[in-house]
Amino acid sequence: MAAEKIDVPAPVRQVQSLIAGIEVTLEKWAQDLGKDLSDLKGMVAGAAIDGLVQPAVKGLLARDSPELAGAGFIANSGLVGPDRSYIAWWQGPQLERVDALANFSPSSMERYLKAEWFRIPVESGIPHATGPYIDFLCTDDYVVTFTHPVRREGSAELAGIVGTDVAVRTLEQNLIRGLRQLGPAASLVSAEGRVVVSSSLSLEPGDLISLDDAGLSYPVGRRFAIVSATEDDAPRG
Amino acid sequence: MTQQAASASRGLAAVFSPLRSAGLADQVVERIEQAVETGLLVSGQRLPSEVELAAALGVSPVTAREALSSLRARGLITTTRGRNGGSFVAEDFLPSTRGALQQLQALTRLQINDLGLHYSIITVACAGIAARRADATELAILRTYLRPSQETLLSWRLVDSEFLLELAAIARSARLGRELVRLQADLGTLTLLPYTDKAFREASVGMRAAVADAIEARNSALAETTTKELVHALIHWLLDEHSR
């Protein structure tokens, strides 16, 4: 579809700019933090990481709140110590620190390697978006988590990841009107076909749809798409 | 008018119930206990200092000191002075079956039944929705909780609670998930007890497998029935033990 670029409707562009905006913010933050970490040689103390990350999170949540529920950095093994991780993550308007007891744990690496939002960007070196899923570790809410690898100059190993949580209810508040303008069955879906927000009353966030027969599809950010069933597929009353 | 009084919501009456200070130090103690029980902190390891602990949990150093001295008084941590001093997680910190039995005997049959009813309603609801929403990755994760990789009592208890939490995660209801976390905190170490029984352990593996199979088959009704059986088995074991 060569004409697709020209034909992208305004509501789709609005969704694309919100998601792409979050991804670009993370990418820039990952570069800045990577440079700051490169200036510190050798192993880095947790307090030094806090000192770099907390002001950035504060700025991010103040600027983009309430879009962003929380944000932070999680160290890959080797940055603060061998086989150790470190979490510097804050959430909410009060900048509440999350999961910090894990920083004293001998098994902190294992804890984060279980989580898709950490494991995938660390193993692949590619930015990732996880969810929608219930985040029992931090927000206890239904969220999408965007994560981006952080590189240190002169180091083959990744230093860690930066990430941010966006509540699904926030995405609905921002996107539902545009999706309704697109049609009665327009949905923002993940790469797995998991519905995030939909204009269709018969689709709830979390439901799975088949992407093969989804009708029109527009890519949104790295891992999402807006699918809009054509009139033939639209649910009839 | 009496009519008006009678129509007032009973839920609103709770607004006027006495206010209790939640006890911030108690919450810190609870967090540390959970961290040790789930293996995040381990026996013998050094605990963070008062100042570090306060910063990590967002409480004042006074509250952190209060929490540490409460743990010390109960023998859950030991403190040594000097250059290499500090607070250490005690070797016998982990919840014991003795403590769990005391907790069980302190409850009435009525309370156990009511707790079981609540636990069953929440988990069964999660299972029903999970059968509609599970993808292949999630099913694979669910199946890692059928049987623990180690034969310790704590790992059995961990798979028991993690399996049900995973059902809530797959169902994707934040409310049901939070409710389940709260309920598991209420159950405390009670769920340790059935896993002292070898027959129960093996039976529980089969029951969890049946739930996973029903979810894979996208059969909501069967997922609900099998989850109900799993939770009922646990509660009935506790009731049997209680009457012994």
C-alpha cells in the first residue's frame, strides 16, 4: 500500500504521536543516562545511580504526568556488582520509591529477569513495550511498560534499562475519542493482538483478537497497531 | 425521620468507624517478613542500616529503627556491634509450621470457612476470565507453578500462591488482583500447613494441572470448577487439621 502514508487519518496520527512521543522520550533519556554512567568509571554505587535517575524521573513525571504513572532505571548485572541488579524507580505525584528492598537482595537479578519488560530489552538490545498487563511489582495497576536499553561507552554489556509505566486507563482517556472517529470497531492492539483500547463495546482491554483478519491496520510506535474492522466485519446491532 | 435513617447505606456507616493509625513500623516489619518468606532476603544476610532502610521504604529513620527493634525483640534479626556489626536476618526467621498451627488454632471454623469462601470467589472469577484471555506464553508461565523446583515447604507454599496470582495476572483485572494479594496476606502462613502432607502436595499438582488444562482449552466453566476444587481442597485440609 504505497498510498498509506498519505491516507493516515488524523485520529491515527494523534495516537501515533502519543506513543511515539513516549518512545522518543525514553530513547533520549537512555542516551543521556548512558553518557552520565560512562563518566563514572568501574562499578557504580546505588546512591550515585539514584542521584542521576531521580531528577530525571522527577522532570519526566512533572512534564508528562498524568500520562506517565512512574519511571526509572534497572541495572543489568555488572554495573553495581557481579550478579546484582539495582532498581531506581519512582511513581506517582509524590515520587514514591518502589521495590527498593530488592536492592538489598542477593537474588535481585533473578527477580527482574523474570519480567518481560527487563528481559527482552536486555537480551535483544532493542527497545520494548510490554503489556497491557497487571503490574504486581510496582503500580498494582493495569499498565503498558515501555523500556529502552542503556549503553555505557566502552562496555560490551548493557548497563541496564530505563522504562516508564503508562496506565491503560490513561491511554483510554487520551485515545478513545479518536478511535470512535475512526469507526465502530477501531482498536489499539499490541503486537500479540491484545486489545489496549477499543471503540467496540464487545471488545474489552485485555481481549485477544486475530490480527490476520483485522481489516485496515496502521502501525503505532514499535509494537502497537490500530486495527479497524471494515464495515463488513463491524458488529451489527 | 426513621424512614430516612433506615435507607442510609450500611456501607456509609463505615465512614464513622473509629480511626486507627495503621502503624507504619508494623508495615515495614511486614514488608521485611514478606521479603524473607519469598526469598528476596535470605537467612544470615546483612540487613540495610536504619538510614538505608528508611530511604528505601520512604519512612523516617525513627520508624525504621522502631521496625528493626520489633524484629529484634521477636528474634527474627540479630544485631552485633563493632566495625563489622549490623543487623542480620536470623537463621530461624522463616515461618515455622509451629507458628502456622498456632495461627490456625486461634481461628474459629466460622472464620476459616469465611476466608475460604472469599478466597474461592476471587480465584474462581479470575480463572473464568483467564480461560478467555490466556496466550501461549502465559500458559507456559502458569505451568511453571505446578510443582516447585525444590522440595522445601516454602517453595511448595510459593507455587501455591504464585499459581493463583498468575491466574489473576492472566485475567487482567487490577481489582481482583489487588484483592487476591490482600487475601493471601490474610491467609498468612496458614497455606504452609497442607504442604506438610505428602498426599496433599501430589494431589495439588494434579489439581493445578487440571486448571491449566481447562484454561488452555479456553473452557471457562471447567476452569472455574477446577479452581474451586483446588481452593476447597486447601480449606478442607485446614478445617480437618483444626478439628484434630
